[in-house]
Amino acid sequence: MRTGLPTFLLALSPYFVSAGIAAEEARDPIVKIDQKLFDKHEELKSATERRDDKQAQFDSQKQSVDQLTKSAKALDDKFKQAKEQLEANYARMIDDPTVDLAASQKAYQDAWSAVKQNQQQRLFEEQILQELEHQLSLASNELEAISQGIDSLEQNKLRARAKRLQSELTESHSLSVSFTNRCQANMTIAECDRQTRDLALQKAVKQFQSELIANTSESKEIELNAHKIPFNIHVLRSKAKESGFYDGIRYRSLMDVEMQARPTQSAACTLLGINKKYCFEPDSTDDKGSSVTNQEIAWVTLNVRSNLYDDKVTIDGVNYGSTPVEIMLPVGQHSISIRKEGYQDFNKELSINRDHNLRAVLVETANPLREGDKFADSLGSGHQGPEVSTILPGQYMLGEHGSKQLKIKQPFGFGTTPVTVKQFETFVNSTNYQTDAELKNTCTAIVKGEVTPISKGYWRNPGFKQAANSPVVCVSKNDAQAYAQWLSRKTNHSYRLPSEDEWEIAARAGSESNYWWGDHFAPSQANTGWGGTPWSNKSTSPVMAFKPNKLGIYDTVGNVWQWTNDARGILKGGAWNFSPEMAAAHEQLSLSDSSAANYVGFRVLREIN
């Protein structure tokens, strides 16, 4: 069996692979720059080692010179002492010829010899130090030159990356897209066809941009910054290969579309996250001699935002869902409509020729206030504040047997229930608030007719079991006002405690009798002491356990005394452990602002301007 040719080809396969890699490197200048950078970093490593070696030699030599210099001072001092001793002995010898100078002469000669030897050694070592300093300077200069070369290559690489990306972004590309549309019943076939083609082109542009980004050499980096620049995608040619109804209801268009992005000259740098100075100015082009027979259409991005959620955005008769929404449209005139139930429609004719941001402010439709209308403000994150019932301006009769007339000039919203444990808990969790009862251990109860402090009593532990929909108790007037202030901040509306008169107006609901239903208390109609309910003289009841008054307001008779904003510390409404007579609309209780009891709660008033 002959195997010569396959064996020969197998032997050549490494050459073909290497040749392919070499050809790829030749086409991509960044590969060449990376190779040069690799070589330069190797040079830098070697040069750094040489510089460090010279630095170590220089430091060691300098230490030797410093040691010799230090020794020179000691030798000079020793020489000076020997000289002084010799001179002294010589002076003595003049008067006494028997004085022996031999020892002092030898000491002087030895000191002199040591000084001279040190001087010679220092001179020699300093010459070596100077030479090492010169060599260290050369090594440092070499290192600096290599570092500058690396910096230059890094900048060249940034420019090459920008140039490569600019080239990748401006390549034209063809796509085949299919779009199915449910046209409106009042459209002609021509209008349906035109709308379907426009939507198909819109789909093509969006798909083209996604593929354009994915096919770049640095797609991950580009995806992170793609929202920062307009791609300015132009439709060069478009052709409908197939259009028509295919099931009698839906209209489908199959199109071939040729597109090209024309980003600004600095777009590549923005996408790469590098300084714009590394982007080159593109050559100016003249499209007058273009051979494109179809008219080019530029597509841009329209970002639509509004001040509301769950609205409906319609552009040129096509529904795009709710804001925020990003839509790709051809340049030109477009009809934009944003709608939401309960708000005035936002309509705008907009001419766009570049990426555009549109923010619509929808205005609430004016609705006349009606007595007893209920609403609740949003606290954000899906939570709502206390529900309130609308009280209208007018003349109201207050006091025992309606003996006092009062005129209200401004409407207000009155809490339909006392603030519940759950509502107060939301406030505490949001602010880490501590009540007066927690800080001062001041929550009290009435035991055998005596006001008695509750051990460790506070709103979570009032001495009986509370549910989420029970009225919060063991709260002082200070605590109630803190809750109202928090509501005001969260909703951007003004909340406060009601005045004594406002509380009585809402509680009576137009009645002039003791209770909203009449002058006489009937068993089981409200949670008061001796009121004939399962909770009477035991605990609070759930806030909606009994019928509301005509305005839909609960617990205006019994359950818990409720704080007002009266400076005298007035509370209204009666409670589960007070007699039914004390729950009459005109009755009141007085406590200090910091007092807290397990029969005291509150409700809020929302001002309406």
C-alpha cells in the first residue's frame, strides 16, 4: 500500500498551521505590538536586574568609603595627640637631655603612616565609587529608555485598537429579517404593508447593532459601553422578498436589508473606555457619486421616560409597552403618544435626526372632591400609607347635643382607621425609631381602677396579644407626631394629628347625636368597657371589627383613645376599658404629651390643598 503523499502532507501540516498564524499576525498590527511589548518587558526585566545589581554594588562601595571617612577622623585625632606628645617630650629634653624621645617618635611615625594609608585607601575606593556611580547612571538611563519605549508601544496599541474597532464598526452588512404584524382593522392594505415594513426595518436595525457589537474583536468591553454612544446605523438598501397576509389576520414581511453604522470619530475610544485622543479623524467622504440606488435612511435611538409607571407608549400607531422604553426609529417626523388612565394624554410630534431622550410628564386628570372618597398615598416599594376619607369644607355642628357651630374652609383626609401595629412597624423598621415607652418605660394600664406601669411594656408588648391589624397602643403624642412627620417625608404630602374639632367632625359624619348612629349606646356596637363585645375590658379589637360611620371611618366610638394636636394633650373616642358614655363624640381625655398607655393610640389627618 502506497502512503507517500498522505505522509508528505502530514509532515507539512505544522508548516501550514504556522503559516496561517503568521498571516493572521501580519494582518493584525496589535499582535505585532503585543510581541514587541513582550520583548520590551523582557528587556525591562533584564535591565532592572542590571540596574539593581549596580545599585547594590554602589551602595556597598559607598558604605566602604563612608567607613574609611569615619576612620580618617579617628586617625587624625590620634595623629594630633601623638604630635602634641612628641612636641611636649622634645620641649622637656631641652631642659633635661636624659629624656628619651624614641617612644613618642615611634608613636608619631605610626600615626602619620596610618593617616597616609587611610588617605590612599580612600582615594582608591572613591575612584571605584565614581566608576560605579557612572555605571549605575548608564543602567538607569537604559531602564528609562526601555520604559519610554514600552509607554510609546502602549499608546500605539491604544491607537491601533481604536483604529481596528472603527474599521469593524463601519463595515456594511446584510441581514434577512421576518416580521409579523397584526394591523389595525381600519388600516388599508398599503398602510398595513408600510407599517409592517417599518417594523421589520426596526427589528433589522436592532439585530444589526447586536451582531455588530458581538462581532467586534473586544465585544465584552464594547457591550459594557455600548449605551454611551450613538451607532448612527444607516439602511443602505432594503428589499421586500415577500409580503402579505398568511392566515387572513396577520401580515408578514420578509426583507433583505443592507446596513452600515457610521459612529462619530471618537466613538471607538468611548466604547473601549480609553482617552479620545487615541481616535483618528476619519477621512471625509463624498456620497454624491455613490452607486447606491436606494435612498439611505439613518436610524437613531429614542429613549422615552415618564413620571409614572404602567403607562402606554404609542409611536406612529404602534404600541411599545410602558416606560422606560428604548426604540430604534428612522430619522424624521414621528407621532408619540403616552397614556395612563386617570391622567391627561401626552401627545407630541417629534422630528429626530440623532439619538434623543424624551421625558413626558403626565398630569393627573382633575376630579372634583366628594365627601367620603377614600385614597391612600404611596410610600414606595409597593407600600401604601394609611387610607383616608375625604371631609369637605362646610358648616358643622359640634359639642354635646350639637351646641357649637364650626366652619371648615379647607378639605382634609381623615384616617379611616387608627394607625395599626403593621403600619407603625413599617415606620419603626424604616427609621429605627424608639418610642417614649421604650426609652422611659412609661407605658401604663388601668388595674383595679389604678394607673399602673406595665413591666417592659411598649407597643409590641402592651399587656395583651396584638395582631397586625390591631390599633397600635403604648404610643405617646410625641410618637404619633413622629409617625406623621415620617409619612409627610415619604409621600411629599402634609400629614399631622387632627385637631379636636376635626376629629369630632369626622367621627360624627354629619350627626349631632352622642354617637354617629344616635344618642344611645347599644351593646356589641363598639369595643368599650362593658360594651358586650369579646374584647370589652380585655384588649383592643381589630380596627375594622365594627361598622364604619357614613364616611367609611371606623373606630370613632371606643377601641382606643386617639391623640389630637391640641396643646392641652386632648384625646378623643373612648377605649376598650372605659365606659360607653366616655366614647361619646363630645367627650375627651387629657394626658401629657409623653404619656403612653395600652388604651391610647392615634390616627392621622392628611391635608388637601
